[in-house]
Amino acid sequence: MSDEDKYIEVKVWAAKFTAYDAKKLIKQGASILLCHGYITNGAKKLLNEAGIQYRENICSDKLKIDQPYHDE
């Protein structure tokens, strides 16, 4: 993946961020995850191994974005 295709920061409004979600995020090349809900232990392990920084249980008011993006 080229540097132009990578994400610097990903904001997630989900109540739970799982290992499945973490695998998708790692493939996207993100370096930071900000999550409204909690991050499962399996996901934390994968994020740590990939060197991705994360914060969980962030108030949704602090997750403001410039442009909405939804990956289906």
C-alpha cells in the first residue's frame, strides 16, 4: 500500500471494536484509532503488534470529523 492510500487517524463510533475490525484497520495502514466504545482484548493485541496507537471510550462529542467516511 502506498503512503498516499494510508490513513493517519481513524475514528470509530461503534460500541465495540473487535479483532475482525482491527484486521481491517491494519490493512488500511492506519496509525491511530479513536474509538467511541470499547476495544476488545483480541483487537488490542493486534493493534499493539501492528504498532497502532489507540484510545477507547471517547465521548462522541470529541470525535468530530471534517468529512464523513463509511466503509461498507
